[in-house]
Amino acid sequence: MNADSGEVKWERWQKERRFVRELTGLYDDVYKKVLEAPRVFKSKEIAFQGGPVAFGKHIISAKIPESATQVIETHIEVLAPGGESQKHGHLNGAVMYALEGRGYEIHDGERLDWEAGDAFVVKNSCVHQHFNADPDKPSRLLVMKGKPVYMFFHLLYQKTVQLPPEEPIPGWEEWRPEE
């Protein structure tokens, strides 16, 4: 929400969300349903949300009813060439794997450089932001975290300190990530 106007700019962070799904029924029925849940999720079938600089899509999370797990959340974050994400913090840690590009992180004021093939850890309670250091190519990060477990135990701290840019990077006004 834009603090000055009350206008919703980033619906993703301002609408009701599901963090843990209810599991109800007879044990055998619940067990069977979990075992029959899909094991492969086609990320290309899930549309990116966000923009015009930072885009993301959840692949496995509690908000996807078919997910066989509620303890791991995975999503893909893509930054436009020269782009940056929101500056934020959350109680749960995360492991991030750079699928494409090169960039850096600012974690509690410390710069951490990365490139495709690198994995890095966002420590618990760290205020951080992701940056694409390449002015000509996008960066793509796979994010894996135990956020649903934290949410289930009411370890709720999560805060957006600064929203992603609202204006596109000059020269990349029509850019969107490839699915």
C-alpha cells in the first residue's frame, strides 16, 4: 500500500493469503490424499506476477491445494536487467540458488555477490534486498524456505521495508520474464 495515498500497489502482499492448509478427515483418507498429490509441478504453467522490475511465481506452497507438502515453500524471483527487489525481512531463513544472471544481495547492510550456479543463505530475521548487477540480462533466483512452518507456529514477523520500483528500468519498459 502506498503509505501516502492508501492506494494498493502490490496486491500480492496486501490480500488475504493462505499460509497453512487445513488437513481434516479420517486419518486413512488424509494419508491417501497426501500420497496421491502431484509430485511434479510445471513452473512454465504458472504465470509471473509483479513488475515492472521484480517478478515472481510460487511453485510449491500452502496456497496451492495440490501441494503434497506444507513445510517448504518454493518460488522463482526474476529481476529485470539492472533491477532490484523489495527490501524486506522475515523471521524464517531462506536458501536461494541463482539459476541465471549475476547480482548481489544486501543483507543487514553487508553486500554479497553471486552469479549463476551459486547458492546463498538469507539468515533468519535478516533485512535484505536482491539486485541484478547486469544491465543487459535478467537474473533468475530459485527461493526455498520453511516459511509455512514458521507461520504455523505464529513466528509471523515479515515486513516490507521498501517496495520494488514502480517504474521500469529505462530501455526495458516492455520487458517481462520468459515463462
